[in-house]
Amino acid sequence: MTGSVTVYIGLGSNRDRERHIRAGLEALSDRFGPLRISTVYESRAVGFDGTNFLNLVVGFQTPDSVATLSHFLKDVEFANGRAPDAAKFSPRSLDLDLLTHGDTAGTVAGVALPRAEILENAFVLRPLAELAPDDHHPVDGRSYRELWAAYDRGQALWPVSFTWRGELISQGESFATETHGKHGH
């Protein structure tokens, strides 16, 4: 695609998790075509006492602007039961976060890029480092592989088995291998 950029989106859910993650993947795939999909990880809620989350990162090419993409992601969240006024640290049916939009750095259309959680949360950095190990953080400058290698492992997360469209796209801990995730779905 001419004028396309690579974007990475973080998906998360802790309410009817499998259904909402699948709905998010369907919406993204329907609009943007083939997705690169990380391993699906389970982690404890951060910032509040709640059910464990499922999280993953997907990557794809798009010509969409930050504003257009952000609007689409919000629409998908709302269509999947997210309240428009939901508190930051609260249960989520579906959370879709624009992590990066090419090398964009700064606030664009009200969206801070790259998303701060990349450097703050294992459930964002680990799957991003898996999908884009040699890409560099637009502000920090280090590769996502380097960032993950230096990351404090205090935040527990573990791979889980997950199917989408009848295919196993993520393998749980008991079946984990050195290479996690599937690409080109």
C-alpha cells in the first residue's frame, strides 16, 4: 500500500475474555487484512483488584491516520461493551490501544505516541518485542528486544493457549516453545 505505515495495537480483556479478544481480532482483520499476531498472555490486573487479563499485540500496515485509526478502535471497543466513561483502572470487555504508528512521536489527534505503557507494562512490551524485536522505540531508541531484555520481570505474565478461526494461534505454558506466536494471520 502506498503511504502505509506499520502500526501495533495492544488488545486486552478481563470480561468474557476469549469472546472479546476474538471480536477484536475479527474487527481488525476485517478492516486491515492479514494481521501479525503475538502470543496471547495472561496477567494480573494492574492498578485495581480484578479478574486476570488476556493481552496480545497485533501488527499490520495501514494508510489510516492516527485520528482515523483511533476513532475506529474506540468504535470497536464501544461495540463490544466498553463504557465511554470507564475509569482507567477498571475491568474491560475490550481494550484496544494504539501503541505505535510508524515512527510517530508526540501527541497526534489527542493520542500520545508511542504509548507510554510500552515501557511500563510487561503485558505490552513482551508481545511487542516478540512481533517487532528489531524495531526501535521512537523515543527511547533501543530495540524492543533490548527493552524486554532489560525489563524488570516483577510483573508476572504467562502464555496461554488461544484459538481463533479454528486455529491455535497461541500455546500455553505447558506447550510453550522458544518461538512464540504466529505471523501472517
